[in-house]
Amino acid sequence: MQDHLIPAAELAQKARTPFPGASAAYDAARKALLAEEIEFRRHMTRLVEQRRALPPGPVIEKDYRFKDEQAFEVGLRDLFGDKDTLVTYFWMYGPQRERPCPMCTNWLGAVNGNAADIKQRVALKILGRSPVDRQFAFAQERGWRDLNFVQTIGDDYANDLGLLTPDGSEYPALVVYRREGDEVRLFWAAEMTREMADPGQDPRDAPDIASLWSVLDLTPGGRGSDWYPSLNY
């Protein structure tokens, strides 16, 4: 398949700037950028295919316990519902926090907009250390209607994933699980740590699944070096 791809630079020559008056320098630079964008798209496609081809991950042997939105105690397998794939996001809203992490809030706000569609194909659960009613109250404040919140019982789950620090701080975690019969296996987890960040950049995954940054990356000012979303607008 890859052998039959038209070179990106050749495809980029088909582009036409949508408004008249572009300088030759702009036209040339835009076509060069478009060629890179095409190559990036192709690399992203290969990355997705490589992720989907991962061998079976480890079986989750520990019986992690949770409380669902009806306050019933459930296990990890129960969170799948009738789906065979479970996408989880552990957000930074522990009982010691007065307000949740602004970055987690930003990401969940974007996910909420697509949650109803996502849940047609896979299970989607937001995990937090705070009681569900506290998480849900904040969701109502933000106008989130389609996210399902779950409380982790105890800190085994967070500790085993390395999400808690000695001073009580939290880290977020995006983890995808696969159910095979009675077994639950890890499929994929975001594993880019702070130590893996490039010089001058905030630690982040690739692709960056936060739509906030994806949109700002299209602008002249980009993300900015010292700007972060706020809980109050």
C-alpha cells in the first residue's frame, strides 16, 4: 500500500490558496507545509494501525472496586456494560481538591461534546477519587450531560498506576481496556511522562487529544508559552 502512495510534495502542488493576492513566498511556503501535513497524516495513519496491532496486553488480575452513578459497588469488568472496549480517564479531582484540575476540565468538556457518539461504539467512564455526587455536581455546573462518573474505592487503582504522589498530588491517566470473555486486559495506556518532554515544551501525548490545543495550533500565536485554561470564564 505504501509503495503506491503519490509523493506528498506532488500532491501539495494541487493546492490553491482560497483568496487571491498571495505572494510567491507565501504560496511556496504553504505548499511546503502542506506536503508536511500530508506526511503527518500518513504517519498518524501508520501509528493508529500499529496501536491496533498491539499484542494482547496483561490481564488485570487485581479486583479494583468502584462506585457507579447509582452508588452500587462494581468491578472493572462491570464498567464495560455491553461493550468489549472500555475507555477510562482518571481526572484530578480528589477529595482534597476544592476544584478539579483546569486541564482535566478542559479535556472533559471537549469529550462531553462527543461522548454520546463515542458511547455508541465503546464504554466511556470518568474515574475520580471524589464521591460520584461531588463529581456530578461539578459536571452540572459545566453543563456536561453525557459523561458517566465513577468513584474509585480506596487508592489501590491510583497507586498502582502511579497517579498519587507522597504529598497527595494527583496525575491524570487515559487507559483503554479490552474485555475477552471473563478477562479484562490492558489494551493501551498513555505513557508519555514528564521525563519524556522535549526541551521547552510541556509534557503531552502525541497525538494531542485535547481539541483546545489542536485548534490553537492552527493560529499564528499557537499555544503560547505561559497560558493555560481557567475554570472561570
